Amino acid sequence: MKAGFSNLDTLRKFLLGNSLSPDHQFDAAITGIGLGMAGLCDAFCNRQFAYFESDTLIFSGDRSHYYLPRFPLVSIDQVQMRYFIADDWTDITGQPISWNAETGLLHFGYTLGRNPLQVKVTYTGGYWCETLEPDDENYPSDLPDAITNNQNLEARKFLLPEIVKSAWLLQCQEVWNKRDKLGLAITDTPDKQVSLDKLALIPIARQMLQPHVRYQLT
């Protein structure tokens, strides 16, 4: 089960420790924290880390290139364009379109046109991580064939960097430590209560994620 940048078992053991990890009463809360903090890491880094097959993206076509948010890239499956919403999509996949698997750069070879031209890209990319649980069939997972058979990058380059995973785990722990797990915060004095909406990325997580921030403007 996906819980952000790992399966639920990994996150549960990190937050609860091995002695308490078999207890499943907090699974829903832990999963929510994991997914939410993965989204926060994505937003901070201006990208989408998780591997996704046949993702789609629509953007304006008044440009010669675009940096796709989910990379490294496994494949560009289809590129289409249209001028108006009422128009059918026209397939323009192929040359002179080129792309950089490591950076996510998609280059059209020239400026396609001007507004209101739209481009729709279907592509596969991002970092892969284990989402099956230890008691699931076929655990541990094999890398998708699209990664192992990729001709552009080595398979290891599609594995989620350990520093990103560590930053995510530490951020999840920060939220978990401040969460009212038993619903008893109403008995606390106001100065002891924690407002979750004031939580942000902790300094160590920001520092660990900094090398993975994308600054390209698209």
C-alpha cells in the first residue's frame, strides 16, 4: 500500500518502532500523514517524485520546450496539440521532438505556435519505490519492465534517492510527534496544544531536499 515515498509497513515501523508496529489502529492516520508529507516534499521541490505510468499533462504551446514535472523520464508516449477546446487533438509525436531522460526536458525543435495553442503530453517517469506490504503476494516488487528495459538510463537511476526518503520520513515523524493521537488535546491547556496548520518542513528536511529542488521555469 502506498503511503507516500514507501509502503505503509516501512512508515509504520519508523514512526512506532518495531515493538508497536504490528498495531494497526493508527494505519489510516499514518497513511494520511505519509501521503500528505510526500505532497509537501513535491511542492517544496517544484516537481513530482513518484513513478507514474502514462501520466498526462496539458500546457500552453507558445514555447519551444517544457520541463515535465515527473522525472527521470522512462518514455514519452504521445505528444498532441490543439488550438481550441472544441478541436480534436492532433498527434505530433516523433521528430524533431527530443527529450532528456535525466532532467525531464521535452524539446519540440521550434516554437509550436501562440496562444491559445495547447499541448498534451502522455509520459512515464519519476522515482520508483516499494509499495507492496511484506505479506502481499510478489513482495518485494520487481522494477517495472519499462525501467529495467529502458535504453536511456540505468535502472538504478530510477530508484528514489535515499536522502529524499530520509527527509520525508523525518518530516512524517515531526507531524506524528505533534499529532493528538488519542483525541485528548481538549484537556490540554491552550499553550500546550499544537496547531497542525502551522507545521512546515523542518530545517533538516529542507536541507536534505535542497539539491533536488527544480528551479527551471516552464
